[in-house]
Amino acid sequence: MQDQVRVSQESKTQGGLTCSRTTLETDSSGVVRVGKTRVTLNTVVAAFCQGASAEEIAHQYPSLDLADVYHVIGYYLRRSSEVEDYLRERKAKAEAVRGQNEARFDPQGVRARLLARRSGRAR
């Protein structure tokens, strides 16, 4: 999916107008981000699917230009099956990591252990 989602940044001159495309970049963890921002493809797509307009998304994430948001939405609409596959893959990886962490660090009783630790230091 990394290669399918990767869109290179380029500028083209057409009839005296310059057009540039937003970059969707895959980081070292396999997460697709919008341009050089920390905002993920998942974030923009989720907001759009929940009914947010491009303007609302750009307002909520000031590091994104409105044009970038429109580009990501257009990319999602043109390649929705590929993007949905990527999102399912990322969700499965996140669930696997969560399971590994819960197996290593039992989440049951965390609050009680922290409170006990705090009261032991207060003495």
C-alpha cells in the first residue's frame, strides 16, 4: 500500500498557471502522512467520513492547507478501496501492538498500583 498511497510533490505549468500536488508520504513506521505534517491520512479520511467539510478539517488541523485537504479527499474518493485496505491494515497492526502491550503490562489494577506507589512515596 505504501507505493499506492505515495503521491509525489510536483509542479506543472499549464497555460501559464502553476499546479502543485500534495504529497502523501509514508513514514518509517508505515504511516501515511499529509505532506511534511504529522497529520495522517487516516485522520483526514475519518473526519471526512464523519461528515466534516474540507474547510472544517483544515480549520481543525492548521498545519494543513485547504488545498491539501481537498487533494486528500479527492485521492480517497478516487482510490477508496485502496485507502480502505490501507486503513484496515493499520487498524490490524494497532490492535496487534495493543495486544502485545497488554500482554507485557497487565492493564488491570494500574490505578490501584499507581495510587499505592504514590502513597508509599508520601510517607
